Amino acid sequence: MSKKFVWTKKYSVNVKEIDGQHKEFIKICNSLADLASSKSFTDEEALIKVMQLGDYIAYHFAIEEELFIRAKYTEESLHVKIHNKFRKKVNQFIN
């Protein structure tokens, strides 16, 4: 079993919906790490987990980026660049 990423208050952005989504993201990442550490997974199982991660980040990033616009978040462009790098990495895994 791999080392789990554990949610703590220090990761909170103090927005209940976003914190909940970040917790779900951690849950998906931990399940992917568990699968990888099992060393007995199929390509199909790995693809399903990575696609689940990709689907969830698409959902989450869309909501978060809309909130950035509404809140006139000053670090929006930097944060979106980070999102885009992550999107690219997940798409590379899927391909």
C-alpha cells in the first residue's frame, strides 16, 4: 500500500464546495496510487482510474476557474497555468 495523502486544515481555501472537491480529488489520487502500488493491475484498470481523475479535474477546474472570475482573484492567470499543466499531464497519461 502506498503512502496516503491526507487532507488537513492547512489545505483549506475556506470555501466549503471547493474544499469538498479538493478532498474528493485527494481520494481519487490515493486510489490511483493504491492501484499503482498493487503491481497487479491491468492497463484497462489504470486507464479507467486516470480517466476518472481527468474527468474530475475537468469538472473541478471549470468550477474553480469560474469562481476565480467572479471573485476577481488576482492570481487567476497563474493558477490557471498550473491547472493547464496538470490537464496536460493527465492527458499524456491517458494517451
